[in-house]
Amino acid sequence: MNRTVNLQNRARRSVLTVTLIVLLVVLPVVGVFALDWGGSLTTTSSIQSLPEDSDDNIFSNTERLTFYLNTALGTKYRLESQAAARFDADPLLFAADIERLYLERVRRPAQGNLNEFVTRAGRQTITDPSGMVVRQTVDGVTAIVRYPRIEVGLAAGYTGLVNKEFTGASMSLRDSLDAGDDDVYFGPARLVGQGRVTMSNLFAGQSVRLAFTFQEDLRDPDDVIQAGDDPGQLGQDVDPGGLLDTQYIQLLLDGPIPVGGMPGQIFYQAGYILNLGRTLSLVEDDKSQSGESYQYKPIRAHLARLQLQYFLPSFLSTAAGLGVTFSSGDDGYSSFTEGNTGDVSTMFTPVTPGAAGTVFGLEYGNTTVIEVFYSMRPLERLHSPFLNTMQVQVAGYSFFRSVGEGPVSAPDVDPGTDESYLGTEVDLALRFRPFSDLGFGLSTGVFFANDDAMFDGTNSVDYLVRLDASLSF
């Protein structure tokens, strides 16, 4: 452990040194060019329900400050940078990091079908087309080739130099342990890569997106549990967990649905993700003294999503939608994270977990979520520059376990029950922007749990109220 901490501290000092050198070299140069700079200050205050025996504070507050500095360096190059700081009141936390610092080159040929060729090098964000697999800050490179109707992109980067408070790539038991260790500064060490192809407006406005995404665990193999280890022979001071490598193949379709004689427009989004990889598993082993041993087993998991959206801009900017998202699970899992006990894991495991709902916040993996929403601007027709921007959205979610039992991300759910239905949530959100650089948001939600699927002592009804205020400068 000390060896890992020392390596991370040296890496941290190296990153800070390199960053200072870059700033000292670049800032005098960019001073010659026009600068685009600014930032934002966002405050978020929340009140939420807690179990009766909880020692947590019902009230929480987070302050987030960002500052960006962008400039063109000639006709082909551009420097993009953004730093951020976060302060949490309870538990007390202050964290800061560079979220974006890359050099971009754009080449636009005068002849041929190629629109532009874009390359980026430095700290940036990798995001998959669906937004359900990865959204992660990395230090790496990106290349994008754009044609009139086709875009091809390649990206790869390293996650291990990002402040752990600014990373979402927490996938394994070791990641969870590091997240709670005050001596660990950086996030998980992983290599993330992606190749994607987008074909836009192929016919009648239809688009197709294909992507292959992967992440490789770069932890020292000697620092984790080894394949073949007998759990009965391991000491109590041995940290659980192993390496976790995953790959994802995505196909997404979207576009308008022509409906004659109907006001407004209907759109659909359909997608499928195949999740492959390997995970450390505790399986039966006749050769082991305890009858079990740790072995790496393959991952074969899935996620499918279908959503319909209806837009009627002429009537108070109305928008409505209906969707269902299915992510495969595994009823043999002993825990939601690295809990496989079979020959094949069927638990969907994204790089950066996404969640549905304001209160319940159920992550994808052994979940099926049915959602409906409706939004409008009820005061849009008022002759007031302050009130006509108010947007109101009502959303409802019903949560199910995809395999009917087994663990999910929510700790209140009892994995030993065979109740598929977990509960329903209703959310209300109001967004108000009286000025272009000042905005407010109020989000409220109530979750009604299925008591038969929960542990004893869990609240039957949970709520959350969140107020956001954002000032740009």
C-alpha cells in the first residue's frame, strides 16, 4: 500500500510540475492572440430523507467553481483549458483539478469530400454515443475525420492522473476502497479507448452510430487477488477484488417518425450495447481446500434502450417522451460489484455508471427502467424577459430487477427476495434563467418503494429537494 501511495504522490508532483511548465511556456505566447476566458460559480443545496438510525446530515451543500481559458494559435491550432474546484460542506471536502487542457489542430482541405480533420492532444473527455458506457476525463489523444454525412473518430487516454473526486470510472472493489482512502489522490488507473462512426441523415433524416469502447485495468497485478487463490487461505488484511477489463460494442439508430396530419414531430432513439470482458469470480473448485477459488471469468452482458419523443414547439414548447431501458443482471452475484460466482457473468458493467431518477438513483446493471416525461414553458407567451424562460418538467420512473432477483446498486434492496418490482418515483423540475448568465433550478422527487423488495427498516417513502443557482462570468 505504501508503495502505491508513494508512486501516486510522485505522479501527482510530476503532473503539477508539467502543468506549471506548460502554463509558463504557453501563457506568454497566447498573450499575443485574442483570449476567450470566463467561468461559472454553481451552488447546490439539498434536503433528503434518511433512515431513522442514520447519522448523516439531512442537509448538504456543494459549491463548484470553474474557470476556462481558450485561444486560437494561428489559423489551424487552438488551445482549450478549464480548471475546476469543488467544496462540499458535509462531509467536508475540497478538491481541485484541471478538467480540460488540450491543443487542437483543425485542417480543412480546399478540395475533395473531406470537410475537416481534427486532432487533439492533452486532457479531454471521452464519451460514448449513448452516454451509458463512459464519460470520463483522460490524458490522451483524439482524431476525428468529418465528411458531409460520415464522421469517424478515434480516442484513447489514461485515467490515473485525474483527481479521484473528478472521475467517475469506479468499477471494481479496489476502486471503491481507494475512493474512501484519504492517502489516495488519483482515480483508478485505466486505459480507455474508443472508435466510433456516425452516419447522419442517410435517408428521411435517419442516423446510425456505431462504436467500440474498451477499458483496461492498469493496476499492478501483484497488488490484487490472484487467479487460483483460495479464499480460506487469504489473511484478513488482504483487500478484496481483482482486475476488471471490459469492452463494449454499440449500435444506435435515431431519427424522425413521419406521421401525416399530426401537429408537431415524433422522434425515436433505439440502441443496443454488448458488454464483454473479464472479472475476478469466486467459483467452486474441487482442488481447493475450501472448495472455492478465485478465477477470471468472461463477461457477456447487454443493454437495450428504446425512447419515443414528441415535440410541439408551437404550444408552449411542449415536449413529451416515453422510454424503456433494459440492462442485464446476474442472480448468482453475491454483491453488485465484482460479485460473480458462475462460469459467465451477465451483469452489465459500464465504465462510468449512469443512474435513473433523482431520489432512487438506480444504476444500470440488473435493472429495467420505464420512464415517462412531459415538459413545457407555461409562461412562454408572457411579454416578460424574466418569466417566459421558465421550464417545468414532470417525470415518472418505474424500477424493476431484470432477472427478478439478485443485487442492484441501491443498498436498500434485499438481493435475497424474488420481487422484480422495486418501486416508482415521481420527479418535478423547474428551471428559470432570467438572464443569460444567471440561472436557477429546483428539483424535487418522491420515491415509493415496494417494501417486499427492501430490507427491514428501509423507508417506504423517500424524498429529495435540490436547489441550484449558477452564475456565469
